[in-house]
Amino acid sequence: MTTYPILPRHVAIIMDGNGRWAKQHKIKIALGHRTGVEALRAIIRESSDLGIEALSLYAFSTENWKRDPGEVEALMGLLLEFFTSEIDELHEKNVCIRILGDKDGMPEKQRTALISAEERTKDNTGLKLNIAINYGGRAELARAARILAKKAAAGEIDPDAIDEAMVADALYTRGLPDVDLLIRTSGEMRLSNFLLYQCAYAEFLFPTVLWPDFSLADYHQALDAFAKRDRRYGGRNS
Ligand code: IPE
Ligand code: IPE
Ligand code: MG
């Protein structure tokens, strides 16, 4: 197995390009998404084997509800299928699953599957696998503001004492390290509302490969490129 001199603690991936991949192959979009799930399986397994601490995957954004109902339905179906078919293996691999996003806004069956996956794997000590579903970075920050405002109104915290750590604690990613490496496939160079707060000092990589084609070799290339980055956090590494 490949080893890396510097491994990111937290990798985040915007899995983009399923639609274009389906178009290229002249097949239905749903099949593009299905092929995307295959790529995702391999990346989860590899992250776990490499000993990466946390992996956050953008699966469905708060904005993706705008897509046509047929596509949304196909994505919801795939989600349910993923959580039903993968959960045993992930649990066996000691993976701890956390959902980032508003589960209450999900259809009932999916919501139940997400909650049960979290519940079943919550004591696992291996890879922290975060799946962002019905997730938006701005919605997450607004939710954090509500959580802190309620605590202040109840007299549990002093508003003047609110600091960055308290904000971080009110996010879905509570307790996780900041994102070290963000990968977005398909060549698009934007965050699309993903982990706005957590990516403050992330290193960004935008491989042009479409998500269903993203291979372990592409992942290794990204990890190699990350290891060569000079991270300064505003200071100097002389
Ligand atoms: C990403 O692929 C998957 C989701 C948003 C769920 P897209 O479906 O956005 O693929 P493109 O951008 O249309 O190629
Ligand atoms: C971001 O991709 C969301 C996911 C990958 C789940 P989109 O394809 O929805 O983003 P935009 O619309 O190109 O910004
Ligand atoms: Mg896209």
C-alpha cells in the first residue's frame, strides 16, 4: 500500500460531473449517478485503509431540490439503496457515519435510514465518514446562529463569550478537524455552498475528471499533490 509523508486529516470531496458523464455516454442521468456511487465506494474503502481520519462527501445540496423531480427521485432512491446495501460492510470496517445536513427535510424512508446508519455506527472508532445530504453551508451557519442565540436567551452562555470554537461546536461537523484537502471533480472551481466555515484553510484541488471516472489513481495523485503544498496559515514556514 502507498504511504504518504503528509496525510490530510480531513478530506472533503464535491463529487461533481455525473450528469456530464451520462451525457457523454448517451445514457440516462440516473445511470450516471449510479456509476458515481461505484466510484464513491472505492474512495471510502481506500480512505479507511489509508488511515485518513475524516472524509466528507457532498451527496445532495439544499439547492439540488431544484432539479427535475425524476432526477431528485432517482437520487433519493440511490441514497436509500446505498445506506441499505453498504451499512454492514461499513460497520464491519469500523466506520463511523455522520450525516451533515437537515435530515428532517428528507423523505421519511431516507430519514429513517440515515438515522439508523448513524445510530448503528456511532461508537465505531475508524474512519469518520460524513455524508452531506440536504446540506448547505449557509443553512448550517444560520442553524449555528440559532443554536447559540437560544443558549444565550436561556442564559446558558454569555453572548460576549461566543468565539470561533463555540461556532465550530454548533456546526454539523462538531468535534472534527477542519478540512485539509478539498477535491472537486469535473473541473468546476467553486464551493457550491459546501463546508464554508470548515474550508477556511483547506487546500483546493480541481481535477477535470468527471466523478464516475474518479479512480484510486486520481485519488492518490490528489494526496500526492496535497503533500507538496506549503501551508502557511498566514504565518511563514522559513
Ligand atoms: C454531481 O453530479 C452529483 C449531484 C449533484 C448529486 P451532477 O449531477 O451535478 O453532474 P453535472 O454537473 O451535471 O455534470
Ligand atoms: C454540488 O454540485 C453538489 C453536489 C455535488 C452534491 P452541483 O452540480 O449541484 O453544483 P453547481 O450547481 O454546479 O454549483
Ligand atoms: Mg454538477
